[in-house]
Amino acid sequence: MDSLNSSKQMRALGRKLKEERETQGHNLAILAGQCNLSVVQMTAIERGDTLTFSHSQSNLLIAIQAYAKVLGFKLESIEGLEQTPDDQIYIPEFLRKK
């Protein structure tokens, strides 16, 4: 699978997960409970919104993996989504130097 460095790639993954959830007929709230995530987090993943997980990319990776596992959706290795310490300061992409 491609890296999730860009928001475009994250949105594409979120759409795939949402389509798979809808195809299987899962209710978002019930599935969120099975994934041990909130509905807000599940919706953020489906929209490709990483700001919900802005304090830790490792939490984002864990959430995506949990979501995919409950759906039985096969995720190949996710490159570019490094696990970082939770206490590392997050700087949004638009504020980073180019």
C-alpha cells in the first residue's frame, strides 16, 4: 500500500474502509464499540481527517488497524505512518517549512 503521508492517500483509505463497512452492512456506532474507538474517531478515519489523532500518529495507526481488523479488511503494510512517541509535539502540515 502507498504511504499515508498525504491527506489524499488518507482520504482514499478512509473511503475504502467506509465502503467496506457499508457493503457489510455494519452500523457505525456498533462497529466503533467493537473497535474500541469513538464514533468521532471512526468518522474521522472515514473522512481522512487526521487532526482527531494529531497528538499521536501511533494512535492513528492503531485505530486504522483496529478498524480494518474488525471489518476483515486486509491492510498491507502502511508506510510513512511512523509510530512516534505520544509526547512529541505535532505540527500541522500547513505550518511546516517547505
